[in-house]
Amino acid sequence: MQSEPAQRAADLQAFREIRAEQNADLAETREEVRSLRSLVRAFVFYVNDLSAQMRQQGIEPPAPPARIEEYNRTGV
């Protein structure tokens, strides 16, 4: 019984450390997702510009893969 408060305090400290680590991991993951979204958007504009240049030269660019069509339709 006497060790219970000390054990609770140790458990609480462990929980706080785990939560802090998870929050840091989540923040890092969110930043990665933001960065990747930005990269995808930039790549979309780049590929669109290249495709437009090809069309100006009378070259029809290849059809994009199905996943790209889905992204263009849904943005996801």
C-alpha cells in the first residue's frame, strides 16, 4: 500500500514521456505530409507545363497512369 503513490507517480511520469514522444513523432509526420503534398503539387504544375510544351510542338504526351488520373479528379 505504501508503495502505491510512488508507483502511480512513476506510471504518470512514464505516460508523460510516452505522450511527449508520440506528440513529437506526430508533429514530424505532419510536417512530412505537408512537405510531400507541396512536392506533389509542384510536380503536377511542372508536368502540366512539360505536357503543354509537348503539345505546342505537336507531340501528344503519353496518358498518365490511373493513379494520376484519380489525383487529378479528386485531389487526393
